[in-house]
Amino acid sequence: MARTLRIDIDLSRSLRDDDTRALVRSLAEFDDVQLAGAIGNCSAADQDRVLMLLPAVRRSEVFGQLRPEVAGEILGRIAPEEGAALLEEQDADDAADILGELDPARLREILARFDPEDIEELNELLAYDEDSAGGIMSPHFVHIEPDGTIAELFEIIRALEDPPSQIFYSYVLDDDDRLLGIISLRALVLADPSLRVRQVMKRDVISVTPDADQELVADIASRYDLTAVPVVDAERRMLGVVTIDDIVDVLTEEATEDILKMAGAGEEIIDTQSFGSSFRARVPWLAAAAAGGVLVAAALSGFEGALQSVPVLALFMPVVAGMGGNVGTQSSTIVVRGLAVGYVERGRLASIVGREVGLGATLGLIYGIAIALAAPFVGGEVSDPLALGLVLTFGMIGSMTIAATVGASIPLLMDRLKIDPAVSTGPFVTTAVDILGLLFYFWLATVLLGVSP
């Protein structure tokens, strides 16, 4: 962290001072990943300047480490032949990710600089949805026929002019390119070179189709401890492979997306980088929260008489609403993340909701009693302190039970309706919890304190 901060500071100072010599020294001091991260935080003009100061060989390496959206913006500014030169040094799947950020006209300009064979390969990758297995797979992988020997497989790997950057598995294909089995790197190294491939290969292969969602691919890799997942068509013909570097990127991207959705701040970090994009991402959610607040005020307007008779009730409204909101957020977050990583089984919905209701009631009892005991020291007079204590205790129990129920149920309902559950943890849960919790609190006050609404 400290080293990353230092490179940002050094780059910023050198760029601000327009000190080319100091800038070149800074660029030489840090590795490609650190430098790519720093470039991503620079202005467009500074991004282009830093890249052009790098040696040609290193320029392509740093460019390959940039986020696709940043790399795409750079390609939109530099000459098409320069962009093609940078992309030619990237793996096909990484190049396709970057090209997917371009507008059609710019895409055609850059693709025109590639060899026809490379254009066909990139177009095949670009044809898939960017969030699918086909969109993130690499078409380059090591393969052999089942009757070949282990020694021949070694020779195939050694003879590759441009071997895949990550060779975790070798894939066994028949004459029609159908996937028959795999040989892990460990099995390959330990096997007798004279053995036939079919004697060593693992036949039970976990694979996905090209239209599978990238989140499913990452989930499969995580569950089965795979470092690569083969992609096959409906007839099990091998199309490509999703490797661990892309799997990690997907896990990071999906987790970030869920967190941002739950906060109502967009779907990507890029949405928060400028004032305008951040404003557009947040406005709908805050509008929903504002509308929810108006609904809460409208719902409570029927209890003006209770507030006039027992003003002290207003002192504890923030506590009741706040504790309920916290429990609702906790329950919804646990359920949303559980659904995302497979820890929440869809066949156990009743038990999940039941557990959250039990937790809400228990926590409500504990904190309700604590708040009731603290109430006499807060201030405000009431004719029946015991009744007020009961209102606070049972009001807290009710509010937190309702919150836990709503927080667990709404994401599960969203999931059943095929809507992303992450969107439910923002204003929807908060508004529902506030309305129901406070309505219960004031209803209880009218019953136990004997006041009219």
C-alpha cells in the first residue's frame, strides 16, 4: 500500500513539474502492475504521455495490465496503428476485452491493422457477451489426441511458437475436437513418458458452455478448486479455456458490483470516478430513499395525537428506526452474499427466514431491555414509566424482528423473481423496515400507554 501510494505521489509530482527526466526515473523504479494502477488514476493527457515515455517492449506490458475501460479510452485517442501494435502483444482474450470498450468505427480502424487470421479470432471472441464464458475465454490451449504418448505431449508443448501464458492442463480431444479428458500439469510431470495419454487423462471433466454467465464459471472454479475451466459447445467441441487470472478478475468484479449495488452507488467502480457519472448512478437510489422517507412521514402522520400526549416517544424514534435498519441491512447482506457464493440453498428458504426472525427477536429483547432501563436517564416525563419501558422493550423486539424478516425475505423474493437480490438491500429494505417498525412502535404506544393516535 505504501509503495503504491509512493508511485502515485512521484508520478503526480513529476507530471505537475513537467520534469521529464524525473518522470523517466520514476517509471523505471516500479513494476508493470504498480505503474498500470497509477496510470489508471491519471488524466487522459498524462496517461498518453507516460505510455509514450516507456520503452516499446515495456509499453505493451504495462498496457496489458490496465483496466479494460482505461485501455479502451487510450485506444480511442492514439493512432490506430499504435493501438494495433499494443494489442498484438496481448493474449487474444485480453485484447478482445479491451476492443469491446471501443465504438464500432474505432474498432474497425484498429482491426484493419491485424492479420486476417487474428481478425477472425478476435471477432469470434467479440461475438460473445462480455460477461459470458465465451467473452472471457482464451482460444489458445494445449491439446493432444488420446492415442498420443506423454513424451509426445511434452514435445508438443516445447514446439509451440507462442505457448499459452498459463498451461495448467492439457486437453485430450478426438478427431472432431470433442473434449474427452484432461491431464493436469502435475500428472504430466509425474507420468511415465511411454504411457498413452488415454491411460493418464482424467475423463470426468468439469466444463461450461460459451453462454454460461461468468459468475457461474468463477463459482465452478472455486467449488472444484480449478485453475482453468474448459469451454465447450453443445456437442462438447472444445472452444477455449477460462484461466485463473480471468477467474480472479470475475470474482473481484462480481463482489464489487454487489457491494456497489447494495449501497446504491452504481454497478462499477468506474461509475464513481467522475462527478457526473457518480451523480447519475446515485440519483435513482436516493430518489427512492427520499420517496421512502415521505412514505414514512405519511404513515406516522396518523399518530400525531400520541406524540402530543407523550412527547418522549419522539426521543426514541431514531433508536427504534436505526436498530431496525441495522438488523435489516445485516440480514439482507448475509442472504445476498450467501446467494451469490452458494452458501444459501434455495431449498431451505423457510429455515433461513426463521433463523433471521429468531435472531431479530432475541437481539430486540436484549437491546429493548437495555434501552428501557436507560430511558429514565434520557429525559422527558411520562405518567407511567413502566408502560413506557414495555413500549420500548416490545417495540424494539417488534421492530428488529420485522427488520430481520424483511431483510431476509426481500432478497429471497428478488432471487425467485430472477431479479438481482443485491438491489434490494438499499432503499427498499430500509424504507420497508422504517415504515413497519415505527408503525408497530406507535401502535404499541397507543395500546400500552392508553393514548389516542
